[in-house]
Amino acid sequence: MTETPSLGIGALARRAGCQPETVRYYEQIGLLHAAARTEGGQRRYGEEAVRRLTFIRHARDFGFSVEAVRELLAMSDRPDMCCDEVDALAKHHLEEVESRLQRLAALRDELKRMIGQCAGGKVESCRIIEVLSDHRLCDSDTAHGGAHDLGEPPTARRS
């Protein structure tokens, strides 16, 4: 027996802890199946959409990329398959997280060092401004892995 989709987009979003725009986005990129529509064109979702969207949101909260979530969803749609691929994908993600943590720790240390060297005088002699102006004054190259490596959107790097 198939369920009759009864949830509107707002109700689905609330149940999954996100905004309706997020639901539309995940539909647009194909992570969430297109909703059934009423005669008036309103989206209607069932419990399967709640489960799928909750899965997507939780995986994204864990930092999995959209592509990794797409792969995980494809695997979860095949419950009889061996979970070796799921395990490999999670291990790869863990390695990326560990690497990001190392870069963040180096960045933290460099910021602490810069702040510690600031004499609190005028901006013209501020060590923080000086170090930010010249990468050679940093102790660690690791701290310069790039903002994109730490999750900053590309548009924020260009300013």
C-alpha cells in the first residue's frame, strides 16, 4: 500500500530541521525526489521524503559533500549490497576531516602567535597587520593551506 503524500513543503522542512529553500535546492540537484503536486501545483511529500531529507541533512551536518551524499543515498537505496563502499567513503571523509583539523590547529597557533606579538600600539606598527601583509613572517606554511581548504566559500576568498 502506497502512502498518500500529505505534507506540504513547510511541514517537511520543519520535520527535517531546515528551510523550504533547502528542500527546493535538494530537489533541484536530484538528492530529493521531485514531489507529487496537487492540482494547484503545491508540493506534497510523504514519510519517505522526511526520512530521505533527514538523512541528507544529517550527512551534510557531518560534513559530507553533496556528491558524497549522492553516493551514500544511492548505496542506501540498495540495502542488500555489501557496505564496504559506505565504509570506504566514510574513511575517506574522516581522513579529510583529520587533515582539515591539522590545518585549523596550525591556523590557531599562528593566530595566537600574531596576537601575542602585538604590542597594542598604533596600527602602523601592529604585528598582526604586518604578518597578514607578508606570508614570510608566518611560522607555518600549514596555516596557509587556503581558506577553501577550511570550508570558506570561494566568493569570500576573493575580497
